[in-house]
Amino acid sequence: MKLVDAVIARLRVLMQQKGATLYSLNREGGIAKSTLSQLFNHKQEKVSLNLLYDILSTMGVTMKEFFDDPIFDDVNE
């Protein structure tokens, strides 16, 4: 699995758990709609740590909590 795919999959799970939507990430986190759309529609090959941090902090999730998941064990690209 590609790293970007693992990141998106993990974000989707956390968003569901936290009740977050793209709209709430935009509104509460100030993250551009276009940026979120490109990320979640797989139009970006890479995710910056700054963007990931902004998304996670909006949901109240730490980077450690995010990456401490078995999905990242299968990353090979």
C-alpha cells in the first residue's frame, strides 16, 4: 500500500470516529476546501506534515495516535 493511501484510509476512520466532515475540517480548521478535496479524491501523491497536523489537530488527534496504527505496517511505497 502506498503511504498516501494509508494516510487517507486512517484519516477516514478517524473522521468517522470523531464525527468530522470535510466541511467541519474547513470551517473549524481553516483548511481550504480544494486542498481537502484533492487529498480525499486521491489527486495528491504526497501529504505534507503541516497539512496532516492541521487536519489532526482540528479533530483533537495527536500525530502519535495517528501513526500508532497497524495500517502503516503494510506501507511499501
